Amino acid sequence: MKALVYIGSSETEIKDRPSPRLVHSEMPSHLEGRRADRYAGRRVISHEGVGVIDSVGTPVTLFKKGDQMKSVLAAILSSKNFLRLDWMREAVLGLFSPRMSAVAFHLDYFVFPPVIVFSLAVSIRSLNTASIAVLFFGGLVAWSLAEYLLHRFVLHHWPYFRDHHKAHHDSPRSMIGAPTLFTLAFFAAGFCLPLWLLAGEAIALSSFAGFLTGYVAFGTVHHAVHHSEGQGLLLRHFKRLHAIHHHGSRDRNFGVLTSFWDRVFGTYSSRVTRR
């Protein structure tokens, strides 16, 4: 078999080595006797704790040639309970880190819709439907401007945010984004609270619902642009403009949902302009 061999001084080399054998006589404490169903039918490469028994010595009675094995550590790592704890750990850590687990990366779609519904439900007690609709639309417009300004100035120029956004540019399909709790707190403090203090609860929440809806729509479109294989006319439009931003013209096309503010501030481009 081929093996990665450590030579020394941080040097390694691929060499031919004999296939590993299970050496086991009296102490079965390091192996789990049940079959490794999690790995059935798969080729397991480069894991000393998981594999298929090639041969056994005469003292061995619990195992036979062809059995799929995993060590106690591998058994723990692949157990349902561990996976459940790992899911919870990744979800919690992802609430605070720009580099996310799959759970944390999609958490916006579970947190923001209830907040939007709650905001509208509170607003409807004090305002009529027409007023709420106008304020909701105003929130959408406010988000489109915030999206442009945050993308252009914060994500491309502010330390920390700039570094993580550069990582997104370098690897657009990686799960990198703003943590849900941070985003919600930032929007509440920067948009909803000032409006609440100036205009009252109902006006603030109606507008906030529109603002958050814009953000969720942005996240959906941005995700589709980088991950969807769809070729619909509208999606192709979004993909083309955003591709111009990603590939050669990073000072152009900051808007994802709309190019309106790019046109207003002179950063719109319909083609790559390398500088």
C-alpha cells in the first residue's frame, strides 16, 4: 500500500509500505465488536481507527477476515449521540463566527421570518393596512440603501469585515457570512431603535419588518447567485451583475437585489473593467 511517511524536519514522502494487520490477543478493550455500519460499502482511506480486517492471528476469536472495524474513538465520533452534540456545538459556535456550519449558515431563514411576522402583528394593532404597507415598502427601500452602503464601505474597507469578505470573494461557495444574532442585534440597534425613539413603536416595527424582509430577500438571491444551477432570466441577470463585481471589478456593482443605488452613485457596470 502507499503511505505518507514522516521523514523529519517537516518533510514527508509517499512510500510503499506493507498493508496493516490487526494484532490482537487478549484485550478487546481497544476495539468495538459490532460492524461499522456507518462505513459499509465505502472505501475508508487514511484512518487508523477504521478499516477492514485483512487477517487475524490464531488467538483471535471475536473477529474474522473481512469484518469492518472501528476503534472506540471512531465509534464515539460516528455515534448518533455524538453527532447530535456536534450539531448543537456547531450551531452554537456558528451564531458568533463568520465561518459557519451549514446549520448556522441557514439560520437567518428560521430566525428572521418570525421576527417579521411579530413586528407586523404588533403594528396592526395601531395602524391601518395601508399605512403598514407604505412603511413596509419604506423599510424595503431603506434596506436596499443599507445593503449598498454596508457592502461598499464596511465589507470592502473596514478591518475584520474586509478580511472575511475577501475570503468570500476568494471562495464564494464557502459558508461565510454575518452571524444571525449579530445581524439581528445590529439592525435592531442601528435601524429599529432610533426609529422607535423618533416615531413610536408601530411605525418602527412596520418599517423594520420591511427592512428585515429586504435582508432575507438579499440573502436568498445572494445564495442563489453562488449556489444555484438555475438559468432563469432573472437569476441570470443577478448572476451576471454579481459576477462582474467578483471577477475584476470589485469597485462596481455593490448592490445584489437592485442596481439602483449603483446607478445613483456611479458604481454600476455592465461589463468587467479591470484596473
